[in-house]
Amino acid sequence: MSEIVLHHCPQTRSMRSLWLLHELEVPFQIVVHSFDKSLRDPSYLALSPAGRVPALEIDGERMFETGAITQYLCERFPDAGLGRDVGNPDRMAWLVWVNFAETVSQHIAALTQQHIMLYDDAMRSPVVMKLEAARLSKCYDAIEARLSTPIENRDMLLTSGFSAADISVGQAVYLGQKFCTLERHPATARWFAQLSERPAFKASLPSEDAQLYTKPFYPAWEPST
């Protein structure tokens, strides 16, 4: 059996890899890092040269970038059925949606920086907050359109059912709801509700004292007058 070590910060992109590993039901170890300057330590940069999470150690090799990790793990453990092989009718859609998660996450990262990482109000921009929240809503529009397509028996992103594409985008939507609700996206809300009941999703959630986001929702900040 492969020796797998996941380097993880709660409520970041690495949750995507953690959720996937739980769904794969393979043995792994987890090393939890603080979301701070310790990720710039040379020992960690040897695993992830940009100082980001996740980083994955597997059989003496090292990986970073969630999309690459997702594709590799699904191909390494195909019996779980979370990937879609070349030749599968859903292969193209699988690749699109696994990678679309990063499009969603870039807007979440910008909002997280504005609301949480910038402690000085003078550094914050209500314009950026509103713009990035609107862009995040546009991402929800894309998911809504996909899930609203009238194809029989499709309640996941792929016609062939649950896959790592749902994990990747679902994790992004989980964090996206800190800044933009699903009120105008009912199909997306129903889809996410199904995902959030999965045991592997619940297993990937942080404890209350380890959460990066201390508020349930962050509206666009308004400067004090």
C-alpha cells in the first residue's frame, strides 16, 4: 500500500485533497499547518516551492497543485470510480469541472485576503470585495446552468454520477458561501446539500477551534465614516 502524507491547512484548497482521500478510503497521514508565514519555511518549501497547500508526499515523491493531485490520485486508485478515464464519455467534462474549481477558488482567495488577511482597514477595498463577490456569483451561474440542464438522472456535475469533479467544485462552493450565498442558485444549493451529507465531506471539516473563517458570512465591508 502506498504511503501517503497530506500537508493541510483547515478551510483552504487542501481540504479538496483531504476530502478526496477520505472518499478513496485509502490509508494516509495528515500534517496540519498553520495558515501563516511558517509555510515559507525552507523545509516546507522543499515540498511546495510556492509555500502553498496542499502538498502531497506519496511513495517518496512530492506533489503540489490540487488539480494535479486530484487527477493523479484518481488514476492511482481507479477502483473508487472518482475519475473518468480517457475514452469515457464524461472525460472531457470531468477535466473541465475539476479545473473549474480553481476559477472559483481564485475569487475566494481574493475575498479571503480582503476580509481576513488584511488587518488594516486602509488596505481593504469595498470595491474589490463587491467585484470579487459578483465574480463568484458568476461562477455559481455556470454551476447552476450545468445542474439545471434537463438530463435525466443527473444530480451531480457529470451524467455518470458522483466524481472528483463534485469534490473539487463542491469544496470551492463550501468556502464560497462565506462571501456569496446560494439564494439565487437553487439547483446548486440542492447539489451542495447532497454533498454536505457525505461522510467524507464531514470528515474533512475542521474543528471549531481550527477554523480560518470565524464568521458564518462576510458581507462587503463598508468603511466607517
